[in-house]
Amino acid sequence: MRTINGLLTALTLGALLLTGCVNEEPPYKQTGEGTTVSGTTGYLSGAVNLRVIYDAETDTRPDDTEDATQTPPAAQSTTRAGLATDDYRVRIVSADGLNTPFEGSYAELKARLAEGPMELPIGSYDLTVRSHADTEIQAAAWNMPVYGASYSFSIRKDETTPVDEIVCTLQNIKVTLLCSADLADQLADDAKVTVSLGDASLEFDKAKWDGSQAAFFMPAGETNDLEFVLTGTFVEGGNAGFSRTISGVKAGQWRKIELVIAYANQGGIKFDIQVDNFVLDETITINGTEGVWEPSYEEKPLVAAPTLAWTGHDFNETFQLKASMFDEESLCSEPFEIVATVPGKVARFDIAISSTNEQFMTSLRELEIEQFDLCTISGTPASMLQGFGFPVGDQVKGQTAKTFYIGGKLPSTLYNFEGTHTFAFTVTDEEGQQAQATLTLLVDKAHEEGGTTNAPTIVMLTDNHNIAEPYVMNEIKDIEIAISAPNGGVKELLVTVDAPALEPLLEKIGLTTLVTPGVDLCNPDQTAAEVLGSSVGFPVGDQVLNQTSIPFKVGADFVQILAGLESAESPCTYKFNLRVTDNAGGTTSATLTLVQPAK
């Protein structure tokens, strides 16, 4: 039998995840004219303000008279006045990477939004800005700072999302070289200093060992090693060779290297270097005689600690999911937006899920998403989480701000599981600082406003058809039904057939019990299990017993058999009576009436 379609799989957590992530349609559909279907889009608008925070000494000569242990006032980050930003490159991409609604210059984005709000499919998006196109950026270059930013936002159904201020910061690593005039005079003209990061290297002119020449390196990873190499000779003879590794260098940092004399002995000179980092506001000295780092400071945090917020809500309060919160598309009206602000960049984003509902927890364990780090999770579990609106991998790692829009499938899926569900978030930045918060969701249908009996439900899914109305089999297809028993799960699912034309076939295959007294799919006999389960495709046994939601299907192969039972001159009616009883004693009955028209 064919597998159940994507609509049925939404009834169980595992199947929903697999369908939503492995072969999921986008959350919008296109009409024949290329426009989006009403109710599946929102809008992006705003008078975009792009601000560039830059190192004020990028284009000026540092003050050599400053105390090397202090950060010069000019080294503080500053908003650049009159900086030309219209040519900055802007790209808007959906969180899953499948949709790129805008790619162009900042000037083009401003002009587009000036015309009116930009219509976008609902979901999460990442907006990235770079001062240079990718083809222009070099691994190492003189006086070429690259500025950029990443900005996350979400588009909600029929709502307008404004663009907040976009703040660009330095994306590469700045390196300058200082050497006192008296020391430089002792080195011959063949002396040179080369600084490299990976395969990229730049050679500092001896005439510019005064800090006036700024090298910029694009980082190869989160932390990088700069290699410092001095070669050449002394004026009075002798080799002036010297090298050191400067470790732990990150994007956005300015490493101000100063070549100094460690000591002089019997006319010989031993070198050392001092490295001042004005972004980290620290000074590091390398002991040239031992080749080890000797911190001469007490390290301070690079930036403010991370924060977590739930838009419009307090993490300290339990939030109850209710049926009234879901629209006809099963989207929740509440803004399930989790906003992470991480100035020090995300290094880890751990999530631990727990629940009082053991069935829910069993599903999580089977799918390997009970505890995970969004930065490192991969494979099928990562795809499943993306189907729920969670960004993964590089969509989170290294980001300074991220908004998770999880108001799509997650709340509607959780609503199928009674109990209290908690999502413990722990975000850690590159400095080791953390922020923690717990999202607590309650599903208690018996105590919702307006009351609910939690009685079992039987709904026909095929063609969105009302099960109370006869269904005309104009085409041979699967007939699909959703059965829900949230109050303790299914205790009995009794199926009986009222169809005289079908009785000879049932007698032939030894299944007259379908006529009377009926077959309980929770505990079928061997014949019923083989025929209804293996051949027809009905769920039987443990697929039904104690389940809170199950698919029920009259498969296309069986429908085709029904279609051939009567003569072409007369229509035929088949009635399948369903009665579901849950473990709390609630009972619901419905009759699926199939009509085969005359041929």
C-alpha cells in the first residue's frame, strides 16, 4: 500500500517531522498568475537605517605616545559620519535557504521599500549586509576593512514587520606594526616583517613600521592564528631572524603588534613583540626567550552577556495552548518568537526538551531530538527541527542576533499531547557567557476556557470532506480519516460494514465478523489482522491501542475492489460504521458512506 500523505502525518509527532523536513512543501503556494495565495504572506516595511560602527583608527595613524597598556581614546568604536553605504550588498534569504526574495544594493532595498511594503511568504528570514561583494573581498589586503551585519526577522500572516536599524561592524581582522626608530635603525635595509593567516600573507615595508600601514585579513574560522616572521640582518652584522604565533584572533579585532627588544647581551639583541588588542581592551606580551604567552592583564568579557526573550510573554509564566488559538491552517495566533541577542556571537545553543507526556518523550527519543545543540546538530534530526522553525548550523553559530519563529507546526503538534512540555534554552557566546530561559507550555483540554469533554473525534481528510455526508467515488484514491483520542488514548476501535454487495466477498475471505458483531482493530483476530492490516492497510493492534491520534485509511486498492462489485447500470453504497472508545470511557461514532456511481 502507498504511504499516507503529508496531511495525515501531521497527526503524529514523528511522522509530521519527517514529512515536514524531508519532503515538505514551502509554507506558501503560487497561483497560475504567479501571485501568492491569500493568507499565506505578510509584509516587510520600514525606512531602512544602515549604520556602520568602525574603528576610528582604521584610516588614521595611531598615537605612538599612548601607554601600551591602555586603549587610546581614538581606538574606540565610532559611528562613521557620511560613510557611503548605498553600494553595500544586501541579501534576504529564508531561514531554510530555499527562498531569496531580495538580493541587491542597499540603495535598491531602500528604493524598493519606499514604494511600499514588500510581500513575503510567512516564516523566518536572515538579512545580511556586506560592504563589498564576495568577488571583491580578498583574503589579505592593505587598508581594506570589510563591514557587515546579519539581521534576523520573521514574517507573520497578514502582518507588517518593520526593519529595525541595521548596524554593521568590522568583519575582518586588522593588523598594524610598530617599531621604535632606534630599533629600526639597527636593522639593515633587507629586514622585513611578514604577517600571514593561513595561505594569505602581507609584507610590511620597513619604512612603515610606524603603524601607518594597516593590513586586513579575512578570518578562516572562529579563532585564527597570525604568524609573525622577521627576517634580515643587523647593520653591524648578524642574523635578525625572529618568529612568533599570535593565537586566538577573531573577526572584528585589531591586533596592534609592536616589535621590541627583549634584552641585549654582549652586543647581541633578542627580539620580542607586544600585541595590543583594542577590541578586547587587553595587552598580551610574548616572552621571546621562552616562546610562551604571558598575560599581563586580568581578562574582561569582550561584550555584554547574551539575553533571551519571548516576544510578548514572560518565560517565568506557564503558557496554556488552547483550541481557540489555532486558525483553519493550524497556525497559532500567539507570537511564538524567541529572540536571542548575543553580542559575543553564538558558540552553542543548547535545547533540552522534557514533558509529563511519556508518549511525546518516546517520540523525541526515537527521533534523537530530546537534547541537542542547534549549532552542531546535523542530518535527519536537523532537518526535522528546521521543519518546526528552528534554525540550525551556520544559521545560528556565530550570529549576534537570532529570532526563532516556531509558531507554525510546533504548537499545533504539541496540542495533540496532554501535559506540560518544557523547552530549556541555554545560549553560550564565544566568551563563555551564558543566558538561560525555559519555555513552558501546558496542554489541558479539559480545563480550557469554554470547556471541552476531550471526547474522541473522527474526521475525514480526503478532499476536506465531512464524514457525515456520502462520499462519491469519482476517482480511485485512498479514503483517509483522522481519529483522535486525547483523553488517555484508544481503548476500542470497532468497525462494522453495512453493504449487502460486499457480504459475498467477506464470506469468501472469512471476514463476516465485519458485518456482525464487528471487528475491534485494537484486538483483531488473525484473519482480520491479515486482511485488514496487511492487505487493506488499516492500522491494527498496537498501531491503534492506547494511541491518542491515528490514521485510518481505506486504501486505493480496496476502493478499486469496491468499484468493481456492482453492475455498470446501478450505483452502489457502502457504509463503514466506526465507533471509537477511549480509556476514560468517552465514545464517538461516525459512518463513512461511500457511493460508487453508475458507470
